[in-house]
Amino acid sequence: MLRRMTMLGSGTSTGVPVIGCGCAVCTSTDPRNRRMRPGLQIEASGGTIVVDTSPDFREQALRFAVERVDAVLFTHAHADHVFGLDDLRIFNFRQRAPIPCYGPPETMARLRQIFAYVFEEGQEGGGKPKLELVAVTRPFDLLGERVVPIPVMHGEMEVYGWRIGNFAVVTDVNFIPESSWDSLAGVEVLVLSALRYRPHPTHWSFEESLAAARRIGARRTILTHIAHDIDHADLHVPVPPGVEIGHDGLVVELG
Ligand SMILES: [Zn+2]
Ligand SMILES: [Zn+2]
Ligand SMILES: [Zn+2]
């Protein structure tokens, strides 16, 4: 049974504030406008699943008390989603077991390239994470939950959204193919990326994400992967009932 979701990071690839930026959001004192790179913790009765390991993963794990990681679901291998991968090793040490990591076949291949030292023999002292990369293309059972990969497009790149029971996350998306809309039917809690107000070549804009949220029709939709032109408390576009802007540390009870 799913218990709760914690939003580990709600920001786009730069994080917010953006280095060197003096804009109103980057200098805001509202803590909800401080956004680490994207990631989620999903706690279930069978264990803890993390979605993506951002460059901020260590700080997220400390700040939001990620106590164990039994599996990782990767959406894709862009830096903002994977560059905290090495910090998974602490969970290997504590749990004394390798951690299975699931994702699209291309993402698993990219992880092997980007983190070659992790998957090669050697490195004296052995301070490396122990991970089992599992390329998946179909639904599978994980820690007692049914997990469904949901292929969506991020520009030219196919990335995965993930459905776990009646929860789903879809991030870094600008097109959802018809069969994947079907996979999202009946989702109750949805995390969906909504980058910024202006159009972008590989991400839906805020209004495009709102249109997708309406079509999916979850009871609760939480927007993430947010850039510095969106002020948490001062939206330029009204959001419909059931849709909200996420923030780092947001906890949603799923059980
Ligand atoms: Zn991203
Ligand atoms: Zn800024
Ligand atoms: Zn991306």
C-alpha cells in the first residue's frame, strides 16, 4: 500500500534561485520559491522508492529524512535528474544490499556511460554505489506495488512518467502519446512538470501543463520542475481547483 509522497525538489534544472540572478523570485524570502532540482520520495508499506537522484539529492535526503532507498525509478538521464546518483552509496552501506534502478533502456545505457566508474570493476577502497540497472518497457511489481512505465516525449527524447497504484509522476514532457494517456486514466494524485509561462522547445509551458492536468483529471495535481519566473504566491495564470504549485518538502498522504 502506498503511504506518502514527499517532493524532494520542485525546481527546474538550474534550481531556484538561479546562480547570479537578482529577479523577484530568486531574491524572494518565501521559502517555497527556493527550489532544489526535481525528485520524489514515495513511501509504501513494502519500502521506499525514490524517483530520480538530482544533484541536490544529498541535501534532500538530509533535509527531508530519506531513511532508506529500496529502489529508484529514473525518468531520464539529464543532469538535473541523475547527478546525485553517487550518494545512493550511503544506502548501500546501511542496507547492505544493492539498489535496483529502473528506467527506459536508453536512460540505463546513458547512466552506464555517465557513471562509468560505478559500473566498471575496480576503484580501491570500493567507495562506490552498488546499483542494478534494470531497463524496463512493461509494467512490473516492485515492493508489493504495481509500477507502470509511461512513455512520454521530452522534445526528441522519450522519457518515462511512472504510475504506482493511483499515484503518477510525469516530468520533462511536451507530448503524451495516446496509449500513455490511457495509462494515466484514473490517477488520483499526479505530479506534473510545468516549467514556465513562456513556451519551451522540450517542456510544456504552464498553460499547456494545466490543459494536460485537466485532461488527466486527477483529484489532486501538483506542479513541479518550476523555473524562476513563477512566484509561488503570485501566479500570473489562475489554476483550476485541484491543481497546486508544489514546493520542496511538500508531503502528500497517499494511503
Ligand atoms: Zn529536468
Ligand atoms: Zn531569477
Ligand atoms: Zn530533461
